[in-house]
Amino acid sequence: MMSDKQKYTPVALATTPGATDEQTIATPVAVGIDDSNRILEVASPANLPENYAFEVDVEGQCLMVKVPAGGAREGQKISVPFPSGWTAVRRVSTPVGHWKDGLCECFRHGVFHPLLCNAYYCPLIATGQIMHRLKLTWLGNEGSIAQTTATFRTILWITISYYIGRFVIGLLVGANAVYRVVEVAKIMASSPTSGNQFGGNPPPKNTVGGLLVWGRILFILSFVAFTIYLIAKTRKHIRSKYGIPEQSCHGCEDFCCALWCHWCTVAQMGRHTADYETYAALCCSENGQPPHVPSVEIVGHPRHFHPSNGTGGIV
């Protein structure tokens, strides 16, 4: 079992048929590629079932490898035919089977890192950027390119609408309070008695004010609930995608992290789906990074890992 501190970058070595065991993969190796008579030899990053697809680094570029029949154990060498005419796509390496770093390593890239600032001050915005990287819809579901293109923009408009609505409702609550004070002052000034300013009757009810206050509370709670829902669902998707088992609160870890430590959770998801050691971060972009940064998204969406299994079991 790999610890949280370990990092895995799948490395592939092209070998000719009949090569010796001296070519076992131990460290990243840059080799020439001749797909005419070569096979691809890969060290399995974890216990994987057959047909599980994962990324392999070939000369700094990404190639999808599918586990052959029978599956593979962690560290086992997998030999697969080298695909002819494959198109390499340079991508960011992401660990399989564990998080890239811990939940509380929020300051890993500095106190004023754009991801950290977004996660703390605008967690829904940061979550929208992560969802955009993962090709998720604005509700946290997988979708087509057409359905996921506007994910960040939709989340952005929801956030802007929330703050505008909260401001407007706040103004109405304030205006109603002022109106209430003026009306009570008029009644008190016009009352002939000094012992009972309301002429023996109870003060007039402020029904509108009560509705505005409760409406404002429900409006805020709805936005908070939506934010927690998206954070939990995005975290669950990442764990499922990269085969990351739960470590505590089995069955509800994603919800607990989103509820009790949402900004740490968002920051961890952002670090896991980006390479901030190499590429810069941006506060105001659809995916939180410059346009030229390679994607971490893999072709297909493997679902062989059961995210709720504490041992990272395979279903």
C-alpha cells in the first residue's frame, strides 16, 4: 500500500521482444520509439483489474495503456503491444491510488497562491475551475464536450447572482427596519398616554420584515448547501477516477471533508489535478491555469475502483 507521501509517475520503457530483465523499470527513462517491432513494458502503479486504462509517460508524453486479461498486481510488469501510429499528447502526471499530498498541506505553494486564495474566499469558484479541468457539468456530472464547455462560466454566474441577491435582500431588510423604526416613532409620538405608547394594544407586527429575514437566511443556506454538494461530488469523482480509497469516515468522507473543511478540500483537489511545481496558477481563468498548460484529463473514464472501499478494492 502506497503512503500519502509517495508520488507515482507511470514510466514506460520501449523494448524489443526477448529483452532481458535488466530493462526492468526503476526510474524515468527517455528512450527512442520505434513502433515497428517493439512492445511497451510498464510497471503497474497499483492492483489493477483487466481493461483498466491508465496514463503512462513515454518520453515526457502521455500514452494510454490498458491492463491485459487477468489484471495486474502493484509493481508487476505489463507488456502490451506498442500502438502503431499513436498520437502523443503531453499531459500533467497525476498519482494513481493516493492523493498527491495531504489535506492540510494548503500552504505548500505559498500563502498567497491563487488556488489557496480562491479556495478560501470563493470556494465555489475554485471548485468550478477544478470541475472544468475534469470535464464535469455544472452539477458535477460527467458529460459531453458541449455540456461541459460552459461549466466554469455557469458556476461563475451562480456565484455572482448569489452575491447580488444577497446584497439586494440585505438592502430590503435594512429598508424595512428603518421603515419599522419610523412607524413605531410616529405611534409613540402621537400617543396621548405616557405609560402605554400603543394605546393598550400590542406593537404592530412586522410581517414583511420577518419574511425578508427568513428569506435571506434560506437564500444563504441554499447557496452553502449547493457549494458543499458540488465539493463533495467533485471529490468523489476524483477519488473514483484515480482509485483513491477513503481513509476515514468510510461512506461519507467526501461529505465530511466538504462540510467541515471545505477550503482545505478544494485546495487539495486543485493541487491533485494540476502541476503547480511546473506551471503557474491564475485566479481568473476557467481552469485556474494559463491556456497553454496541458490537461490532466485522460481518454475515457475508468470506473473499476470502488471509492468507498477502505482498501481501494476493485469491483
